[in-house]
Amino acid sequence: MQLKQKDLVGIIGGKSRVSEILNRKKKLTVEMVRVLAERLNLSAQILINDYNLTK
């Protein structure tokens, strides 16, 4: 979708929260999944797949 980090600020949180999500330091919350699915016209199933966090 050619989105950048700044495009997600305000949708799923502030700049630092978006950075944590994109760098796999934190997982998406249920509310974040709902908002992203609605705003980006995606299936929530895509966003709820499990993934490992980095340490």
C-alpha cells in the first residue's frame, strides 16, 4: 500500500507506538486491528496472524 510510518501515526497511536509495532517490539492490539482493517479496507484476518517479537 506504499504506507510510511508517518501515515500510521494517529491511526494506531503516536510515533513511538507505530515504531514499536513496525519493528516488532509490541503486538497490535484488538482495537488497532479493528481500526486498521476499517481504514485500510483489509480483512482483520491478515492482521491477526501470529508473529514473533524481536528482543
